[in-house]
Amino acid sequence: MRRLRELPSVTGVLIVTLAVVLIAAPSATAGGPTSVLVVSPESAQTASLYYSDEEYGELMRLLGEPDAGDREEPPGLSAASGRQLNVTWLAHDVSPWRVDRVYPDAPRGKEVWIHTATDIRSMNGYWHKAAHPAQVRALFKKLGVLGKPSPEGAAGIPPGAWEPADDSVDAATPTPSGEVRAGTTRPAAAASDDGTDWWWALPGAAAGALLARLWRPRRDEPHQELLDM
């Protein structure tokens, strides 16, 4: 009877423990994009967006899908001499998983060229033209990163030549996986060594400890024995 009297209180503790873990765990273990940083080295201007911002999805849509295009710089682009905008996409606000280098002032008319890299170690990437260059420029203007050159600014660092793959290095770079909203993607969850997986062990540990206490035999309780007749 004593165990039955303790059951409601133990059940209540289990429910509270599970609720606390479920509330706290998503912020620690969520594996998705959280922000993007836009930098104009030449004008020394920056802007940032959170994934819940409308412009976040619009920017990703306008810059296009990664791993599509040509490895070589387009002829006549001269990326080293034009305006360059660096767009760095972050997972957990700290881990880059994609970098776009955007050239809104291409010398050949109204084109906007983009170099997209998801291999953060080598920065190998692909060149492609924006499908809607006017919208790209309008969005960057809205974000305030198309100002005049600043004395405190510097030229952007253009993409280098394609580097051969290094098989000795683990290429487990975060890559997009899972929908955030229509037209946007999100990177896969971070590796299990990021220090957050321990959250999911709490419910099991708490439940095990409490159940062990509930069903542990007590000295003052009578024991039943099965006797052979």
C-alpha cells in the first residue's frame, strides 16, 4: 500500500522532468540554420537576418541552389576588381555551412554572378548567374550593403582555383537538409560531439532512478514466499 500511495507523487515528478527536458532540449539540439551574415568589404557595411525573417528565405531563393554551375570563373568577369558581397549562412549561429560571394556589378550589362561554396574547408564552389538580378540588387539595397566605397573598407577576397579533394580529410561539412519554409533549406543536425546530445539522456535517467526507488524492497515490508505444496 505504501508503494501505491507513492505512485502519484512519483508520476508527477516524471511528468515535470520530461516537460522540462522537452522545453529545453530543442534550443540546444536543434540542427538547423539560424542566421545569415551579409558583408560588403568595400563599403564596410554589414547586415544579418534570422531564419524567421521573410528576407532570409527570399535571399536564399534569389541566390539559387548550391552545387550547380561551372567551376571556372566566367570569362570577362574579373571578380578581383569588382564589388563583392560575402553571404555566410550559419547553423547554430556559429557554424558556417554555405558561403556565397556575389558580384552585383558585373561588367557585362545587368548580370549578377554568384559563387556558392558548401565545402567550407576547401571553399570549392560553383559559379552561376542569378535568375533575377534586379531582385538581387534590390534586396541588397534594402539590407543596406550597396553603399559607396569606404576609407575603412577593403577589397573582397575572390574565390580561388578549384582544389583537388583531399581524401585524408573527413568532409563531414554541414549540408542543407530539411525544409525551413517554401523555397529555403536547412542544414542537417550537427555532429553528435557538439555537446548537446546529453540532453536526451535526462528523461531516461530520471525515470530509471525514480522507478528503481519505487520498486526497491523495503526492510519494513512483508515479503511473500512461494511454497511448494
